[in-house]
Amino acid sequence: MKIWVPIPSIAEVLSDLPDVECVVYDGSAELPADPAEVEVWVPPVFVHRDLGELIARMPRLRLLQTITAGVDPYRPHVPSDVTLCNARGVHDAGTAEWALGAMLAVLHDFPAFAGTQEKQIWDYHYTGSLADSTVLIVGYGSIGTALERRLAGFEVDIVRVATTARDVPGPDGADRVHVHGQDELPELLGAADVVVLLVPATKDTAGLVDAGFLARMKDGALLVNAARGTVVDTGALLAEVGRGRLRAALDVTDPEPLPQGHPLWSAPGVFITPHVAGSTPASLRRTVRLVRSQLLRYLAGEPLRNIITGAY
């Protein structure tokens, strides 16, 4: 059985499996071998060629296991006889840490202080803080739960939003907590000091954060996007931060990569990182464990984890 994997460390952890041949494909335009022989494909984060054309050249493909939580680029191209699985849970720690770190950095003016340090200016001034804030998590899934665990002790109120309202076990596994439905967002936005976006990229979330959404946020609030750039209307965000009414911490943008000269780079109150929230050693370790676990299940004919069917 031939498997394409994105990095050598994944190939190494699968090397002891019988009758399994791993080929490393890093997503470049040049293919390492004939895709017609591939039965399992673990694609890299970025594939620099037409996905539909490549998958069409894999007639033996039966399992497509992503190393990302999002699978939106693959869904239109996956045949009905191919199982699509995502990497739910793999990037929870890294993304939750990034979201918390971004909140603290922006609220405490760390980017501005880094700039004044470079200029050797002692710019003493009061800053904001996370304590006594209300944090609204939009897209309360496994990453949202991980973020709430990390927010424990920061003396904040957590408001949770998912597609539909429900009660779920709390992050500590004890008391149940309430998750609001997405239809309740208009009433919830005005009370939030920090709004964290963790929703997947779907047709329903594209442009979710539009001019109306942003207008409902309170003056001085912080928007944290650890989801996908397409969730936010970039023009509407630029208008709000340009007026100084809102601030933003963005790990993802639209467009992405953000080209030189784009107004987001120099927009006031905007802190940008280049889609690195899940790019951590912890995520890599969890990715390797997940892929090996999935391959063992696949070879044994056992049920796979994280199968994508319908909406997710």
C-alpha cells in the first residue's frame, strides 16, 4: 500500500508498518511519484497545485487524512468512495495558546512597546488588561474548550457560541456550561471586551464578521481571529480600526498571504502573525500520533476518527 505523507517524521513513524510504502510529498508543484498508486494521502498544509486535478489522478485513493482541522479546500474534490478525516484536536494547544498570547500582547501594548524598544524610547503609559473582561468565544469546539481552560485564573467571564445552543460539560469535565446559538450573536456582541473567532471556513461562516457584526461590538473591543481570513470582511475591519474604535489580533487574513503594501499591515491597532497559531512542536507531536493511530485503524479495518460527513 502506498501512502503520501507531508514530512519525513511522519514517514519515519510509519516505517515499521508491514506492506506500507511511504513517499514524502511536501506540496510542491513537482510530484515525487505516480499519484495513481496512492491509497492513503496525508497532504501538507499547503498544496501548490490544483487539488481537484491531483485527486482525480488518484483512482486508488481511499483515505484522505488532513493535518489541519479545516478541510474546506478538499471537500468539493473528494469522491464518494474516499473517506475524508480532519485533524481535530491536533492544534488545540497551539491555537489556544496563540489566542491567549495575542489577547495579552494587544491589551498590554506589547507590539507598541517592541517598537519603542527598537527606537530606545522609554514610553511609560497605562495599558489595558485581561482581568475583569468578558471574552466571547465564537465557534466553541475543541479549541474553544482548550482556550477556556487556559483562561481559567485570568478573572474573566466566558461567553460561548456555537452553531446551535446546547449545554456541554465544562472544560474541567465537572459542571455543565451553556453554549449560545449563533443566532444569539447580535445580542451578545455588545457586552464582549474580546471576541475570539474559532469557527471553521464554510459557506455559512464566510463573511460572518461583516460591517454589522463589527458595529455591534463595543467601543475599544478586541477582535481575535484564529479561524480563517475569509470569516472577516477585511474592508469592514479596516474601517473600524481606522477610526480607532476597535483593535484586532489576526493570525489569518483575507487575502492570505497578505501582500506587501496591503493596508492591514499598517492599520492602527492591528497585530498580525503569519498563520502560525498551530505551527508548534506540540502540534507536530500530536499530528504524528494521530496519523499513526489512523493508519493502524485503517489497516485493521477499524472505525476511523474525525470522519467528515456533512457539516462540521
